[in-house]
Amino acid sequence: MKVLVTGAGGMVGSHMVELLYNQGHEVLGTYYKPTTDITEIDQSIKMVECDVRYYHSVYRVVSSFMPEQIYHLAAQSYPTVSWKDPQATIDTNVNGTINLFESIKAIRQVFPDYDPMVVVACSSAEYGQTLNELEDPYVREDALLQPLHPYGVSKVGQDMLSYQYFMNDKIRCIRVRIFNSTGTRKVNDVTSDFTKRAIIAERSGDYTLKVGNLKSKRAIMDQRDLVKGLMLLADKGVPGVYNLSSEHCYVMEEIVHKIEKLIGHEFSVVVDPELLRPTDEKIIIGNIDKLKRDTGWCQEISLDMTISDMLDYWRTHI
């Protein structure tokens, strides 16, 4: 199968192109200002630079490759960055999605039977304040969308645009509201920051750990489970929206304790105001009954294994 992965320079996309390639698919990945070192990706995999903010760049990639499946992962994906640069966040996430679907529409003018399955990486950040108001912590896909930062707003726009292209233009698409995930190559999330600092501490002897809100709760899954879920949805899902979430919820301070146990040393914890968000969802966990029913997905990688793998990764990359 011919498969396109936009945002293959990110943590999830880089692992996804490798898995697809190893399964024997013809894979093309795009990147722009990658957040990972793309030289780590198997050099046999074709990668091209593409800024999704520009329609003609996207059209050239899609029309020349004509993929049967498209995983649209390209995004400005950090809430903290979205506070500093909301314009770029909206431009990349919203207009990038428009450009992808408009490219498919344009190709259909020449090839009317072109009918790829598009999997759009949306976000649990779309729920926002709703997560603070629900009595049941397991939020369902039909919950009210009340994002609390520009990133969340951009993902609501991406989500709704994907829906309207399906309804109006019959472009098959699955919108996946992805909850917290992490893994090797990840940067700028709690687990990656803490594991990286732990390895720096091992080498420097300074076990001071700067933290944000350690009382917040997150349902964290390994990127391997996330990639598996996205691929199952492409194969077995029906056009619509799905939550993709860990069912195991952790208080952030638990991550610190797990790292301390694995490195055999305690941290001196210091709260850094710069790491505190203006607003923060108290708990983020998704109801995945629909996902499990339609695909049979289940979480297989434990957080302990994820953290151990990330510590080993940083030991060889710092």
C-alpha cells in the first residue's frame, strides 16, 4: 500500500514511517522544522520537506504520490508554544488541514475515483474545560468542546474542517482525538523532560529537578500503542471521531518516583513558575469504548517500560 505520513519529523510520525516501511508498505514521509533528529530514521525511507501552510507544497506531494492512506500528523503540537505564537499554531494546524483536503479535491478533478483514507491527528485538548466539569472522568467523543489554549482551539478547527470535508466532499476521514502519549524521540513533554534531566543528573551529580504542576493527572500511553491505534483505525475504523487514550491515569509526581526508582537516586524537586500553564485541565483521560469496539485496540506498553526505554534513549543521545 502507498502511505503518506505528514509530520514524519515528529516523535509519532518518525516511528510510524519506520513501522509502515518494515511492514512492506511504500511509504513517504514529510517534515518541516522536525522536532526529532530525522537522521535517526531508516535512510531507506523516502522523506521530503513540505510546509503544510502552503497549498502548492502539499498538492505537489499528494498528487505525485497518490497515497491510498494518509496520516495527517503535521502540526504545531505544543500548548505552551501556542501561547507564545498563536498565529503560527492556527496557520499550521488549520490551514495545513485545509490544504491537504483541497489537494485531494483537486486531484479528483482529474482522477474522480481517487479515494484515500485520511486519518487526522486531533487532540484531547479540544475538550478543555469540559474535563474539569464532568463527574465521570472518562470523557466521551460527544462531550462539549471547550479548549483552554490556542493549540486546543486550532485542533477543534482541524477536527471540524475534517468533518465538513467528509460530509460535503465525501473524503473518507477518521478524526482521532489523541490523549497524552510519549516515548523515545519525544521532546518538551513531562516524561521526556524528566527522563532527559535524569540522565543529565546522572552525569553531573546535580539531582535538582525543576517541575510544574505535579498534582495534575494524565492518562499516558506509549507511542507504540498510539501508532498501533492509528493504523488499526485506518484499516478498521469508520469515518467519524474516536478517542485514543490510555486507560491508566497517573499523577505527574508518580512519573518522578518511577524515574527515581529506575536511576536509583532521589531528586531535589523545585517548582518552576515558567513550567506552570495559565490554565490547566485537572485530569485528562478518554473513554475508548468506541475504539475498542471497532478495532480491538488495547494498551500493551506499561509506563515503566516507556520510562525505562526513554532513559536508555537519552543515555545514547546526550
